[in-house]
Amino acid sequence: MLRHLPPGLTEWAVHPSVDDLAARIRDPHGWAVRTSDYEFLTSPRAAEILDQEDITLIDYRPLQRAWRTAGGLPASEATRS
């Protein structure tokens, strides 16, 4: 999927998790996917692909600052960090 992202801002939501008893109890049907997501996202291969594709990972903080500056976030959301 990373190699086929369009230019610009893309939201890719993942919920990675380590494989432990708590994760298996919390998500009995999805823990394996969450674990494989974690293993990939923290792997040298993922870092290599991100670098090759010139992908910069960000969280919501830069977006919140941009929205706040543009007046696009409600005040209640603009004050959250």
C-alpha cells in the first residue's frame, strides 16, 4: 500500500499492538493483525519503503496547528494537544 499512495496528505489509521495476553483478551479476533501491523511498522523494511517513497509520517498535532491557524477547528478541539 505504501508504494501506491497518491501524492499529498493521506490518512492511514493503524492500531498496532504487541502480542501479549492483554492484547489477546482485549481483541480476541484482531490481535494477530494488530501484532503483524506492529511488527511491520517497526521493521527496517518499513523504514526503507518510507524512505524510498519519500513518505513523512506525522501525527495529528501538525494538522491541528494548521487547522487552528486557518480557523477550521472548533475552540474545544484547538486547545487539545
